[in-house]
Amino acid sequence: MKGFFHHLRFAPIVVIVWVILEEELSVRTVIAGAVIGVLTLAIVDRYVLRGDYERLYAMGPLRAVRYAAALFIQIYVAGFQALHRLMTGRVNVDIVDITTELEDDFRVSLLANSITLTPGTVTLERRGGRLRVIWLDCVTRDPELAGPLIKGGFERMLRGGRQ
């Protein structure tokens, strides 16, 4: 087990996430986020992961920030598009099977979750590199055509080597 102080380097990240989830910036919220976040990391590290997950799931800070920014922007853009479609009645919901070239379980899961976070799409199932997605604006059921439309640039960003 890594020392407790090893997890302190993640404190700024967990505090930011905690403040966002609490929707309140105060001393109490920051302290609570740091304490709960670091304790959670230590417990999960010791009793759940029990491995070198940092190397296994490495993404690099620059790539992680770029990915988070792209996801954030895409969530808002897709949200306005979905809202417009719903308000105008131009909805064509269907279930589409798409595939990914990603082989790393972590990255495939990250892609599936990113698709679900983006309004207008929900990942229903994942089997290896195949994702089953409910799509609000289903323009085609052909996986070769639907895949790039649903995945956007997420797969390309995740496909690159680890930084």
C-alpha cells in the first residue's frame, strides 16, 4: 500500500470535483472535499484496486485536461442541439450498434461514458469494442456511418499513445 501522503497529490483534483458537485465554494466545502476525497482514494487503493492502476490508466495531465475540456464543450453543444430537436419535434430515436478501434478497457469505458454524458446519446451496453447506443438523432443505423457521428472526436483523442 502506498503511504497516505501519496494520495495528497490528488487533493486539488478531488477538491475541484467536490466543489463542482456541491455547487458551493466555501472553506467548509474545500476542507470536506479534501478530507473525504483523499480518504476515499486511500481506501479504494488499499481494498479495491490493489494494483498499479496509475500506470495502467495513465493518460497524462495535458491529455486529461484537453479531453475534459472537449467533453465539457461537447456536452453543451449537444445539449443545445438536443433541446432544439425536442422543441421542433425533429426527433428520430433508435438504437445503433457502433464499434471502436480502442483496445484498452479503460479508454473504451471512458468513450462509452463520454457518449452517455453527451445529451442525445446513451450507451446501453458494452461488449468488448462494440457499443450499443440510443441515439436521439438517428440519421443512419449503419455502424460505419453512425460511429463517427456518435463518437465525434472522443475516440481520436483517446486513441493516441499515453503522455
